[in-house]
Amino acid sequence: MASATTTSADVPHIAQAESFPDGTTDHIPLRKKAYDIRKPHISEQPWTWSNWYQHINWLNTTFIIFIPLAGCVAAYWVPLQMKTLYFSIAYYFFAGLGITAGYHRLWAHSSYKARLPLKIFLAAGGSAAVEGSARWWSSLHRSHHRYTDTDKDPYSVRKGLFYSHIGWMVVKQNPRRIGRTDISDLNEDPVVVWQHRNYLKCVVTMALIVPTLICGLGWGDWAGGFIYAGILRIFFIQQATFCVNSLAHWLGDQPFDDRNSPRDHVITALVTLGEGYHNFHHEFPSDFRNAIEWYQYDPTKWFIWLMKFVGLAYNLKTFPQNEIEKGRLQQMQKKLDQKRATLDWGTPLEQLPVLSWDEFVAEAKNGRALVCIAGIIHDVGKFIQDHPGGKTLISSAIGKDATAVFNGGVYNHSNAAHNLLSTMRVAVLRGGCEVEIWKRAQAESKDAVPVTDSTGNRIIRAGQQPTRVPQPVQTADAA
């Protein structure tokens, strides 16, 4: 028996999809030239007693856990001088602006352009914050924006509050698992590349040596400068920045979009120099502002504007106000739709049974408190005792057409009364005036097409309830 063989000519050719030229490339470290990207990463291996230490990013752990702990212990024996306290606060702002105005808004989002002196100032401040190089920080942040709340998000809050706050830094991550982004502009920035290659030297100098020298040479507080202006200041600014990755995705409002986790909160803004309006920022990341209202706290925005005033910053980007307001309005409408869906608007007219006039009258004579208004039959039995106009008046309308009475013949009822009445509807009267006109127009796709919200539910505007019939225009009596 001959065996069946298949040659390459017999296999149909399957066209391969072309890759989209988004500018991204595989992760290529600048510092470790011997790094083999094909080698399995330690994060792909299970944690065991023999390899647990390999899962820890010891460099980050040292800078953000061990050194701050040592500083807290040392502070017990080192008194805090007022001059050192004031300088520590000022240096906190210097380092904070390095992150917010530099790493974040300049390099991660290119929301404005800076001249060389400002770039050096911001790179030095970012080094003083000890949060990684501008290249590393900005690359991860771009991935965070592109893949928010997904597995490719380097500090996704979906993996837990602790993970998004600090866990992602102390445990090694496989760079190939992080979403790719285009950082070609960062690789072409000499300030960014130089700081990245010399990061440890920059950190030790700007984060520890400089504040120690200033406090020591300035007023003789060498130890205080090292502990308070150096180590503890680093700890506070790191934790404040990490709150943007964690709390800003957990706590606050979502005035522009709620499909992802970013939120706005004033507390986060206060400790991060204005970075707390995170819902706005994720919707409009190219805007150099995080806060757009005059009363919102965003000193980073004011700093960038000041740098523009003195000529060190230019091309400040702002998103069109029209688009911002559209986003805000759409989110408000979405929340209104969600709230509307929880309310009782009555059974839709097209779902009600149809009764003839004789059937309606017969039901009323059999004890049901049925009233017809604008062709819709309502059961008002449970409301008779609560009727503000008294039970006699409403009882007199049972088994009758009370359209004129309800719409101004006796009293022109309020919008609330029409809404309440809609919850009592039980049937539609065959040949019932407004209802039949509405149903016929629906069938013919004419002018009475109902407006629906984003969930498909019909929107009933005030004054447009089907029971509201306009009063006839008054005319002069015949001569």
C-alpha cells in the first residue's frame, strides 16, 4: 500500500499579515551589553527557596526599602533642625518637579519642549527623587498609558493595590512581557541617554551628596542633611509618586471616562505636585496640564508656564477645550443613563395590552379604579387616598376619559404628577387618540421616533410624557 506524502507544493500558501509600523521595537537595554534577550527570564520561573532571591530586584529594593528604613532608624539619634526641615521641603519640590515636569510631562508625554538648561535641571531633579532614569521611567509610563489595566501594563492596578504601588518595582518583571512603546525620541535625547548610562552616579550625587553638602556647609548639619534632606526626603517623594500608580487608580472621581481605572482626587494632587487629576490626564495625556480648573492644585503646570515665560520652555500643548467638554458631557450622560435605568418609568406603551372602550368601562364597573388619560388606561386605586386634591375628585373620573380634566380642565398637573401617573399605566385604549397617533407614526417611521439613551432605554423629557396634552389655543368668540 502506497503511503500518502505531502510536498511543500501541495500546501496552500497562507499570506502573512504585515506588521503595523507603530515605531516600537523589542526591549534593548543600554547598560547591559551582554544581556541575552532570548534567555528565559527569571520571572517565568516559579518561586522556590533556592531561587527566591533571584526574583527580587535588589537595586530597587535597596533604594526604596532598605535605605529609607535605615534613615528612619538613624533619625532617632539625629535631631531635626528647622533650617534642615525648610531645605528638605524645598529639595522635595526640586526633586518632585524633576519627576512631574521632567520625567512625566516632558519626556514621557512630550507635552511641551524644553531647552538644554531646563532639561539638565529636570534630569538632576529626577535623579534626586531616585525613581529610575528618565529613559526607563518614561518607557514604562508610555506602556502604562498604552496598555492601561491589562497584563501588559507594567504597574496595573488590576494586579492589586500593593503591586501597583511598590510590588512591581521590588520584584523583577520580564521586559518582554511589558507592552512595547516607541522611545526613539528618548534614545535621541543626549540628556536622557547620558543620565541613563550614568544613573547610579547621578543618584548618589543628587540624592545624597548634594543635600548633605548644602546642609553641612550651610549651617553645619551634616548628619541632618544626609538623613532628613537625603534619605527621608527620598522616601516621602517616592511614596507620593507611587500613589499616582496605585491610589490614583483606586480612589476618586471619573469625570471624563470610567472605562479604565484612573481617577481624580485632590489628596493625590497635593502630595504629587498636581499629578492627582489622573482621569483627566489619561484622557488627554498630551496636555501639559493635569488640572484645568483655576481652583485645582497643579504647581507643575504653573512651573512649566513660568519656564515658558522666561524662555526655557516652549510649544506647550493643550487639548481643545471643546473636546474636553465633550468628554465631560458624555461621561455625565453615561452616569445619567445609569441612574435612569434604576428608576421606574412605567411599562412601555408598546408592551401594554389594548382594551376597547367597552372593556375599559366594564373593568371600572367591576371595581377597578381605572382612569383613561390621553388614550392610556391607569389604575389609580392605590393613590385615591393620597390624592392631594381629595379622593372625591379622582373618584369621579373612574371609568371616564379624564384627559381634559388632568391637563388643565380642572387642574394643570405638574411634571411630577405625570411621572407618577406613568407608573400606574396598565393598558392602552383602542382608538385612543394620542396613543394611536404615536403608534401609527412609529410604524411609518415618521416624526415621533423616540429618543433613547446609551443603554437603549427611551428618554422621557419633562413635559413630553404621553399623558401631557397641550391645551388648545384660546380664540375670540364668534360674533
